[in-house]
Amino acid sequence: MPKARINAQLDAPQIDVLVDLGHPLLNRVFDGFVKVGGVGALHAASQDTYRFLAQEETNKKSLEKMVQRMGKEAVQWGLVAGVYSGMSYGMQEARGVHDWKNALLGGALTGAALSLTESNPSHDRIVRGAITGGAIATAAEFLRNIT
């Protein structure tokens, strides 16, 4: 049975953390979740910091709300990255081809999953999220391949 290993490397301006979970799919999902989830937490923290500076008032309740929001956004952003990277990698391995179709399916499933994290998900919102996620991921894949 493979053992989990952690390897951290700090090179300015890049931080790279490698966690070996024993399978490339799990490694990609976890790596995307952690890295982009951290960005989501920083995003929430920066927005709330600006709000604190603009209001010139900070109390325990507002700090608690900030921490809750940071956690929620970290999970949402991490979910997006983990689902997308896992789906696109899984499609690439299953089909044996790296192309826009992998990005389309990965983006569609990611958009649908993100829609499910809303407070009141409806069928319409989930479908719109899937269409938007697929369109954005496919466009990003086309732009990435333009040379």
C-alpha cells in the first residue's frame, strides 16, 4: 500500500507543495484543491480587510464572519480546482488524448458542482453553471493552445 508523503519547496515567488497520495489523479485533485483553496481564502480575507478599513470598525463578530467567509470561499475555490483538474485528467487518461473535449466536460461538471454549493440550488442554476463552466474551460483551453 502506498504511503502518503509531503515535500515542500519554497522558491521565490513560487511555493510548491507535493503530496503523494499514491495515484496521479488523487495527487492532482488534492494539489488543485489546496492551492486554489488558499487563493480563495486570501481573496475573502483581502475583501474583508478592505471592508474593515473602510468602516474603521472591527469587532469580534465581524472577525468571526471573516473567518467563516474565508473557509467557505476556500472550500468553493478548492472544489472548483479539484473537480476540474480531476475530471480533465481523468478524461485525458480514459480517452488517451489531451484536447478541448476534456476541458469541456471538466468545466461543465465543475460548474454544476459549484452551483450545488449555493444556498438554494435549483435545476436551472445547476444547468447554467454547467454551461458556463464548460464554456469558460473550453475557451481557456483554446487560448492556452494558441501560439
